[in-house]
Amino acid sequence: MKQKLLLIGVIVAIPVAALAQYTGRRFLAVDRSAEIVSVRLDTNPVLTFTKDQLAGYPEALIKIKLIWGSATDVTMICTGSDDNHTTEYSLEDCDKSTAGLCQSISGSWNKEVTANKNWGWTVGKHGYNEIRCTFGHVGAGASDLIAATTRALSR
């Protein structure tokens, strides 16, 4: 009987020890084909990724490269859709800055710029089949160029 209990203890302990080695958040990242290839920021380019490009992944990392000219801010607003963007839904987030209460805010991103920059913004799919992100600007001219690629992320 002691041998059986010892054997059961070893069998249970091995997986628990193996799981303990993997603490923290782990990501699986897969590059996808949605991209904007070096276009003028002042045209407000749009990046769209579909359910096929994000199949099985709840989030996307949008990697952005800016060749700076005169813009002072780069913005991105994303919407979700299930019908090829015939009906657009605002991606909402929760702002808890007011006494811990959740206030619904539009899912948008903003970055001040004064030089060439590379950065990433993470966008949650929120259950939608397609996501469309529109880039905007403050003060962009013909020399401000933006490129963006999408990487699907697991949680």
C-alpha cells in the first residue's frame, strides 16, 4: 500500500513541478499578412485584419514604423465587425480612473511624435470576426510615412 501511495505521489508531483517552472504570461506570436506598406500618414490609412488572419488568436500586435516629417501625434481608432464592416462596432475599454468605477471609453490609441519611431499597439478582438484600424494624425504632411504589420497573439 505504501508503494502505491508513493507512486501516486510521484505521478502527481511531476506535472505540478513542471507547471511551476512556467510562471508568468506566455505568448504565442504568429506573423499575419495584414499590412500597410509605407504610405502617407495624411491619407489616414486603414489596416484591416479578418477572422482568417486571426483565427484562434484573441489579440493582435500592430507593429508601426513612422518616418517623421511634421506630425505631432499619431492616432489609431479600431472598430469590430461581423459582416465585412457593413456594421461597425466601437471597441470599448474600461477606464477605472473615477473612484474605481468602470466608465466605457472608445478603444483608441495616441502617440506624440517628434522623430522617426517604431512601436507596437495591442488590439483585442473582443469576439468580432474582423477588426479595422484607421490611423489619424495631427499636423502630418506629405513627408510623414507610416507602415504597419500585424502579428496574432495568444494570451
